[in-house]
Amino acid sequence: MVKSITENPQGQFSVEDYTVFTIMLGISTAIGVYFGFFQKKKNQTTEEYLLGGRKMKTFPIAISLIASQLSGVSIMSVPAEMYSYGAQYWIIAPTMILITMIINYIFVPVFYNNHITNCYQYLEDRFSPAVKKFVTFTYVLNIYLILPIFIFIPALAFSQVTGINIHLINGIVCSVCIFYTMLGGIKAVVWTDVVQGMIMFVSCFLVVVIGVAKIGGLSEVFERAAAGNRLEIFDMTLDATTRQTFWTASVGNLFLWTGYLGLSQSCVQRIVSVPSMAHARAALWIFCVGFIIIMTLNCFTGIVIFAKYFDCDPIKIGLVQKADKLLPFFVQDVVGNLKGMPGIFISCVFSAGLSTMSANLNSLAGLIYEDYIRPFKLFKHTDASANTTMKLLILVSGVYCIAMGLIVEQFGHILQMVVTIASVTQGAVMGIFCLGMLWPWANRHGALWGSASSVIVMSWIIAGAQMAISNKEITYPPKPTSVDGCYEYGFNVTGNEFPTLVAPQEEAAFSIYNISFVWYSTVGTFMVFLVGIPVSYFTGSQDMRNFRPKLISPLVHWLLPEDVRQNEFSLKPENEKLNTDPIKEWTFTANETEKYKERHGVIEQTL
């Protein structure tokens, strides 16, 4: 247990560990070189660079989604969540089934039926350019705030176990990510994600299996976890201020992850890069299964860590500063003597960070080019110039991430603030898309006022909550831990202030600032509807004379007036070759045709 740490201190990384880590970076680099030089077409189009020509394979896209959605922060923090607060968070795993259904049958049909490549273009088509610009700006701002953290946290873990300067490793790994993302485009991003996803699975699996074996088997793990009250899953408390309950973990995370997976450009870009809607749905279902498996392993790792230290909390005796650093500590303690295992673990954390960073770099480049560079017509926009511009944007964004590492290190307390700021707009984005796809009468006034109100209200709630947390008015005390077993290992805990098996309790009157952070996206989403629907009504609602039915989900087409549903015509492929197109049948209103041709080029069809 703790004794093994004193005998095998952190900071010892074997040759085998360095070899494993170097191989991971080498494979990522090689994939970028392959797709950048050997698989690249002579005249590569922008669609091929960003979407792989819409011919990406289903399984690699699914694995890419898994790898990029589980960032290095998630790999480190989820076990800490389970260790400190119990198994409630695991409910997100089965909830992903419902999330996948929502995305597959509400969002995906709309994106495919409108030939969407930039998901925020939908907001311009449905509402107005102003709505699109508002949401696009918030997305770009949020990604730039969070992006440096995705790779800095793994670099911090690497520095802790090796002693290598954190900025050196941060710069090296970021450079590798910039290189393969810039050269290979979406194909390099996806295939490196596949490799990194496999590393993540193998690492999580090995850490769990070896950890369970060292403790004495599954029965011993569950016995200790049950005794420590870490297996409580169905806490049906309706108190919204409780940090984690069944309802926060299921309903709260449903809104959070639906927006995160189904309405972020980095995800939508890959979802629409497969040949058809059927392929997209299949990819999402494969993602769902893989997510459940890896999230379950990641959650169970936290339970195993608790079982390992059930009678000697390393946080309380000062071996670990905070719960987020428990996983590297546990790996070094339990498998540090196995040559190569720490290297596999570090590769896992970096794989999660690299996959998230590369996906966001690629999508940001396309989004910034299309929305902020192309409209100004500063130069002749050809496929070649567009691809060159996007590569430069990836380079600049990557260098920004390296530079921001200096700030993240100096002001470590801003990490939580950055994530919190990002959640200010998550509900607004989720709400505005749902309003557009599920409520035909919503108009641009309702969308703008609804989303703006959501951002304002959530800013107020979150700012107040953060002030209360900094003033210790709001705390989230963890479940109790013990130090009784520490005497066996020579740690004298007599006279310390912490109690044994007693967690601090807090009783406070209800305040809006006290609601669990998991509910932020839910509250923000409903704010859009609460304001957007009445404003739309009092400003004349949506003009149905020129309404395009394909802009709302097929599930609510029955809400449309009969004449609107009939105001469509079909574009049928004239030969079998065109059936390979991502959309086998498009339907447009007459007013939509010219706009579609202008955006995507004239498609010769037989009507």
C-alpha cells in the first residue's frame, strides 16, 4: 500500500516506459506523414481536407469520437470523482444510450437533409446570420479557453512521474499534434484517434485488472467499496443542490453530453464525413457501446483506488495533494514495478489529450476560415488557398496552446474557472438548436433573445456560485475516508485535525447558487425555451409561407400545417453513381434551390 510508494518514489521512468511513450508519438507522426504526402491527392479539395471526401469509414469515425470525447482531464478526474463521491457518476454510461437516440433521430436527419458541414450554418438557415455569428463566437471563445488544458494536464502528469520540465514535454507533444493535424487533415486526425483509442482501452483495462489482482480480487474490492459507501448509485434525492444524485447524473448529464456530442463542430464534422445517414447512425451506436465500456472501466478504476487505500487515505496523510492526482499515484504505486506499465498509462492520458486537441484544431480551422476569413474576400479563394489557410490556422492555434501552458501553470486556480466559463454557453447552444429543430414557430427574435437570456442568467448563477465557493459558503464535502491503517506503515497521524470516517457536513438554506454544476446545461437549455417561445409569439412567429420543412426534425413534421408539408419537391439522383452521395434523396422548397447551389455548387439532377 503506502509503503510501496516510499520504496518506489515517483520520478522514476524506465527505458521501457520512455520507449512505449515514444512509439505512441512516433505512430501519430507517421500517420500524419502518410496522409500528408503519400495519400494526398494532387488537387485536394477543401471537402477532402475537412471531411475526407465524405467517404470516411464507419468504425474509425466511431473510435475517433470515443477517443476525442474522453479527454485527458476526464481520464484523470473521473476516478477521482468516484473515489471522493461514490459511484453516482457512472449513471452517465447507460444514459449515453438515450443521448445517442436523441442525436440519431433529432439532429442527424436535419444535418444530413440540409447537407450541413458546419453545424452552425444551420442556425443561419433556420434563423438569421446574427444568430449564427453569436453562437459561433461563443463556440470559438470556449474552445480557445479550454484547448490548452486538454494537453497541459497530461503534460503535468508526465512531469510528475519523470521530472522532465513540463513546458518541454508540453511543447514537444503539442508540436507532434500540430504536425499530423496540419498535414493529414481529418483522415490523419481520425486514424491517430483510432490508435490512441486502442491505447486508452488497453491502459484502462490493464490498470483495473492488475489493481484488482493486487487488492485480492473483485469480491474484496466490492466489499471495501460497500463498507466505504462508494457503491450507492440510485440516490433518488430530488434536492438540486446535492452534487451528485441519480437525477443529476442522468438528466443533468443528458443535456450536457447531448450538446457536447451532438452540437459541437468537432463532432458534427466527423458525423457527416461518412457516406450516408445510415453510416452516421451506425457510427454513433458503435461510439455508444465503446463509450460505455471505457467510461465503466474509468469509473471502476476509482472504486479500485478507494479499495486500495480504504484504510489509509493518501490525501489526508499528504502523499497526494488532491484527488485529481490520485490516478498517477495509484499507477506508480501498484504497477510502477512493471516495466512499461507507467509508460502505457502516460500514453493513455496523452492519447486522450491529443485526440481531443487534434479534433478541435481541425474543426476550428475550418470554422474560422469559413466564417471569419472567406466572407472578406482578402484573396482568391480556391481549394489550394483554403487548405493552406486552414493549415496556418492550425499552426497558430497550436502555438497558442503551447504558450498558454505558461499561464495555466502560473495561475492554476483558473482551470476550474475556465471550465465553468465554458458551461455558461453550453445550455444556450443546446437550447437554440432544440428550439429551431423542435418548435417550427420559433423565429430569429425568439432565438436571439432566448439564447442571450440563457447566457446572462447562467453567467449570473455561475458567477455567484464561484464567489460563494471561493468564500467557502458552498462546499462539496467528499464521502468519509479512513487513516486507521496508516499506523502499520509508520505514519504518525496523532494530533492531526482530520477525523477518521467522518466527513464534514454543511447545512445551508437553499440558494440558486447552490444548485449542482451538473444542472447548468439543463437550466440554460430551458431558459432558451422559456424566453424564446413567448418572444417568437409576440413578434409574429415564424413566417410559414417560405418555411423549409427540412430545417426541423422529422419527428415534429406533424406540427407543420398541411400546405407547408406539401411545399416541397424532391431531387432524385439520375444514376446509381450519385447514390454514393451522403444524401440519397434531398428535398427542398423552391426558394431553397438557388441558395443550396450557391453554397455547394450546382448539382445536375433530373426532377
